[in-house]
Amino acid sequence: METIELTFTLNQREVTVSVAPNRRLLDILREELHLTGTKEGCGIGECGACTVLLNGRTVNSCLILAGQAQGSEIITIEGVEKAGGKLHPLQESFLEKGAVQCGFCTPGMVLSALALLRKNSTPNVDEIREAISGNLCRCTGYKQIVEAIQAAAGKLQRK
Amino acid sequence: MQNFKFIRPENLDQACRILSENRGKVKILAGGTDVMIEMRDDKLPPSIEMVMEISHLEELRFIEDDGKNIRIGAATTHAEVAESELIRKNAPLLAEAAATVGSPQIRNRGTVAGNSITASPAADTIPPLLVLDATVVLRRGTEKREVPLRDIFTGPNQTNIGNDELVTEIYFEKLPDDTRTAFIKLARRNSAAKSRMNFAARARQNDAGEVIELRISAGSVTPSPARFNAAENILLGKIPSESLLKEAGEAVSGDMIRQSGYRWSTDYKKPVVESLTVRVLEEVLTIY
Ligand code: FES
Ligand code: FES
């Protein structure tokens, strides 16, 4: 099959890949670029395990066709940590508050939380719940996840 | 997944040309929230040879006020509509409906136009748009056609949009200042749940309290999206009372049963439909 060539910005670096047109952004990230932090759960836009930021907004990468990534700016969980491998305050808080159980939903949760904190630095509990309403956690640790996001918001405020 | 050629047109004219030259062979892709699932399940019709992306076309991405109408470009997302000051001010019921679609991730991709032309009985933005008397603008080649939204639905998940036509925008007239509107959706927010009933209404009353304008529509009640004229007629020209509202509720459930037949779920749905009708009417009418 013919392939298409795509160029986009991934975690602040420009990448070019050549892929079959019927691949999803999720497949490109995991299989072509070997960034396996982005997970596949349902594959139909319902669980949020595949969440990435596309032009600053959360999206399900399982619902994005390869060619749609052309020219966009994508951030995956691998792009969240600070230079030198230092964890982002959100990641620290997830660990501190016990918000990670099996960890499968965590990358998506962190990205949804990051998108929230970028536009609202002092979210209340309802706003946090709304922001992660498209991310399912099978281990059902929602309470700790909400607490972790609150704690991270606090840390970022103090900075 | 099925094989196809991926096409990313440079502009709207080119997109329309491609569509006309390859009639029946092109699947249009905008938000992808429905199309990607169809593809995954290999449900694209076998005639489809190309998938054409349109979500990057700036010409289709706008929300504007032309003085008389509010116009929404076909590639505008639910999130953009929900956040738009223009929509919140002129059509709060549509902003609210857009804010309840799917999850944040789905709202960031899915488009109001796409959601509306699925003709799905569960599409949340259809009832508000029907209540707003929305018009759909379509292009076929260089020709432009405008159709009232209510006339494009031919059945559940079916429309009369041609396979060489592209929806470019949806617009509706701005409401008179004294109009009241409401949108309500059943039960608590749950991102994954698709088919929950929702109701949309708009109304005006004169100084005497008589209803001079009323539109009611609902999602997931009838097999294809529609207005409830019988219920509207019960109240038009009258001064609303609790008993008239109740009658209107019964007219809506009557329409539902006539169109869907009596089903296993009817005993549950009938009282819910009636009380939601009353609730949405209470929000838009002053009752005497
Ligand atoms: S894998 Fe994409 S939403 Fe579940
Ligand atoms: S920690 Fe296991 S799915 Fe959320």
C-alpha cells in the first residue's frame, strides 16, 4: 500500500514519519516512534487511555487518523517530564497521593490534568472531575487522582 | 482497518471538486469521532476509495454573527461552540448541549455539524438546532444549497445529503430578545453514555401571558429527530397552566408511542418523557 509522509511536532521536536494512511495517531506513536506511554484501552474513544494533547487540547489518539496529525503539535506523556528526567509536579503528586495503581490510565489522566491546569490554575473538585470525565480508571482510584491534581495545582501555584 | 487513499485538500474549492469528481468514492473526515469507529469496524461502504480530511480547513472553522444570523462552520468543534461567547449569548441551549456531548476529548474533536448530520436519535445538538430552526448549507461542486435541518432527516441515522455534497455550515436566526430557551439532559453526567434523553425548547409570551411562540424537540425519544408540533399547539395562544403543561407532556409521549410503537421500554420512558417535557416547559414559560 502507498504510504503518506507526515511532519509534526512531537514533544517539542519536529518528526517526520512515513506511514500507511489507515494507521491511527496512536499506532504511529506506539509502533513507529516507540513511545509506549500512550495506551490503547477501548480503541473507540471511550476510555481516554490514549489521550494526548493536540494543539494544546486533549484528544483520543485512537480516533485520529495518521494524516490528521500533519502540521500539528502533539504532547504525549513522554513530553510531560521536565528536562533531565525530573518529574512534573503532576507526576510527583500522582505518586505521593497513591493515584497510580496498575498505571494504565495514568498517562491519559496526567495529560487531561495538565490541559486543565494550563487554563485553570485553581480548579475546584467539580472542575477536576469534569476534566478527567473522559478518562476511565479500572482500578477506580478516582478519589486519589482528584487529590493528586489538587495537590499539583497547589504546588504549581507556590512556584 | 480498511485501505484507502488519504486526501488533505488545500481549500474548500478543491475539497468540493474532489468530491464531485469521485462521487461515491470519498468518505469525509472531520472530527473522526464517528468515522474512525466505522473504519475500525470495517464498516465503510466498499465503494469508498479515499478518505478526505476537512478539519484543517480554516474556511470551515468559524463562529460568526452576520447581523441577522449566527453561523457555525462545519469543522467547528463542540468545545469551540460550548466556549463561544457568541453562542452562549445567542443560543445558550446549544452551548449547553455541546458541553454535554461525549467527553472533553470527544468535544475537542467532534463537530457540531458532524453530530447533527448523523441524524442519530441520540445526537445531543440536534434538538437545540431544530428548536433554533437551523439551516444547513451544502456545497456540490461550485453550487450552494440551503436546507432547513428538519428536512434533511429521512429516518434514523439517515439524511438526504448527497454523496457528492459537503456541509459547509449551519446557521440560525438570532432570537428575539424576549425569547426564553432551555436544554435539559436526563440523569447525571456520564462521559461514555450516548443515548440519554434530552429536551430543548424555546418560547415567547406576550404581556397577557399568552404563548406566542413555542418550539419543543427531544433526543432519544423518537426514531429520528423531530419537533413536537402537537404539544406546541396545545400551548400556543394560551396562558400556560400546570394542567396544560401536563397535557403537552402527554402529547409528546403520544407522539413517541405512535412513532416507535409500544416497546419493552415504553412503560419506563412514558412517565419520564412526560415529566421532562413539563420541566423544560417550566423553564421557558411563566405559568399562571
Ligand atoms: S483507547 Fe482511545 S479512548 Fe480508549
Ligand atoms: S490505575 Fe489502573 S486503570 Fe487507573
